[in-house]
Amino acid sequence: MTNSPTQAIILAGGQATRMRPYTDDAPKAMVPVADVPIIGYQLAWLSRQGVTDVVVSGGYKHEMIRAYAGDGARFGLNLTYAIEGEPLGRGGALKFATAFLRDPADWAPVAVLNGDVLTGFSLVEMAEQHEHRQAAVTIALSQYRSNWGVADLDEKTGRVFGFTQSPVLPYWINAGIYLLDTHTFALFPDKGDHEDTTFPDLAKDGRLFAYRIDGYWRGIDTVKDVLVATGEADRLGFALGEEFRITS
């Protein structure tokens, strides 16, 4: 039987200056998509995937996340907050947050999410691959979709015969969602970015693996992403109900 994750960490400490005006007075994780903050979708997804305990790593305007999510009860979760005294970078924040896990030595892997991604894939299936491959860390990957339209050409004549808007390209990008074995926590930096240090080292050692997402994923990096994701939430039917919306 697969050891699916029951614990998760959400890295929600970023200020995200590129998301202004949404982040002038709120952390990125509280940016609304169809009137529900990003972190609301993440907590609902984690709960559906069998996670029971979540540590929210916060920094900038973290009080707003606590005011919205509280103890996690309405999501069916137990929430704990790990608040940085100073900016630690994503790797440092992750390592700091591990001390707040219910069971830092659990046999099951721990799920980690950047605080700016929306998705709906099976975390259980990802855990099955993680266990089968005996990975130390598994990174979820999403197929890259271009932000621009691509011209369809006749290679010989150069004649343009059409355009493809925002095509999916044959490349896979880091989706900002990971499974970590608990013994890897010590490998993360006290301060800095794990993608510059820990992940390259694990890749060299052959202990870093990938899981290709088959389904919806979107990173929220710009104001345009918010607008597109809001349309997708309504069109694809994953918008959450009134009880999960931000109340003034």
C-alpha cells in the first residue's frame, strides 16, 4: 500500500511585486481567483487528496492568511503557521517550516506547494510513482504553454498560413509542487533557494525524479494569470462555493 502524504507545507511568504495592485495590501496566496484566494483552492485540493495536516509558511502580510484560513477546520484540515522573522528564501522557509510538522519523521513523504499554483491532479498517483522509484524528491512538472501565438509556416516558401494561439510546447516546467522524503529536510539551505542548491545536488546523485501532471495546472505570476484563471475556474467548474470566498 502506498504511503500517501498526510502532511503538507505551503510556501506562502512571498510579496510578489509583479502582482500589484493585488499584492499592495495582501500576500500572493490571498490573491482572489473567482472570489476565492489561491490558498483556499490549495487547501481544498490537499484535503481531497487525503492530507490532514498543513503547515503554512508565512511572511509578508501573514495575518491575512491566518484570518482567512484559521485552524483549517472548514477545509477538513489541521493548520499550523510557521512565520519567518526575516526573509529566508524558499529553501530556507521550507526548512524552517519542517520543524512545525505534526510528525517530521513520518514514513510517508511530505507534499510541498508554492503559494501561487492551482491544480487538481492526483497526489496519490504522484506518491505511487515516488515510492516505486525510491525517490528522495519528486517534482511535479507541467507541460509548457506559450504565452504568445505561434505562426504556422511553410518552411520552404516562408508563407504564413495561420496562427496557433498559446500552443502547448514539447517542454516540461517545474510546477512548484513536490514530494519530499522526510530524511531530505537537512539537505535544504537555512537561507536561500533550494532550486539553486538542494535540487541540483540531488539530481547529480540520481535521487531527484519527475511526475508529469496530466490535467489542470496554472501558475499565478501576473495580473493576466489571475484573469485567465478566473475564467478557467468558471468554465472548468472548479470554482469553490460561497463559504470559501473572502469576506470583508
